[in-house]
Amino acid sequence: MVANLPSHIKVGVVNVSIGGCSIDLFRKENYRSYVETAPDWLQNMANEYDGNPYQRLIEMGSLAQRQGGIIKGILLHQGETNNGDPEWPGKVKEVYDSILSDLELEPNSVPLLAGELVNEDQNGLCAGMNEIIHTLPRLYLTRM
């Protein structure tokens, strides 16, 4: 896709990720207690983001905006650690709303693209979480 864009259009990706983490790691009000009780390996990975991956995400998004970037989407690929958690969609909405607010973006102005987990027919151990992931658009996210 990027190769086919006009040369004056640039695409950037802000990647803040920690495999195996709960959505709680990106909740502004809850991340600290989550990190404090997490295994050492996760704490070490969080320390790569000064202990606050959410804040790093906001810092990088703000930097992109200051350099003339326009945020066109938020990609979320998370859920295995929250497998079966019926509260997960609400937590995702909280994170999404916080990102928009902290980056001074209008509510529902940027699409959230949420990836599925490995499906059952491919031996996905957490395939049932896909049903919960599928609730995101119909619960409260405006379709873009």
C-alpha cells in the first residue's frame, strides 16, 4: 500500500507493544498496580517504556502530530491475556477514549482496528475471545 502512494505522502507507525500483557497495562488509572503485580519479565518489558507503555504511546503520537502527522487509525491486537473477560470491551473503550482525549482528537474521529485471535479451526487456544472482540463495533464504536 505504501509503495503505491504518491511520494509526498508519508506513513508512520507508532508501535508500543508488550506480548502477553493485559489491556490493564494501557489503562491510565490501573497500569501501575498491574505492573507492580506482573511477572519480572513483563515488568522488564514495561521498563523499556519507562514503566508506562500508555504514556509512551501518547508521547510518540504527540511527536508525530507536532511533525505534521495526522493520526488515521489505532491498531489493537490484544486479548489472549484477557481471554473470556466480559469486561474487556469496556476497558478497550476506556483506553480508546483516553488516547483520543490525550491526543486532542475528536471522539470517534479515528477508527479502532481490532485484530482477532487465532481461530478455533487453526487450533487457537483463545479462539472464544473472538466473540468478545466482535462486540466492539456494535457496542459503542462508530463505524468509520
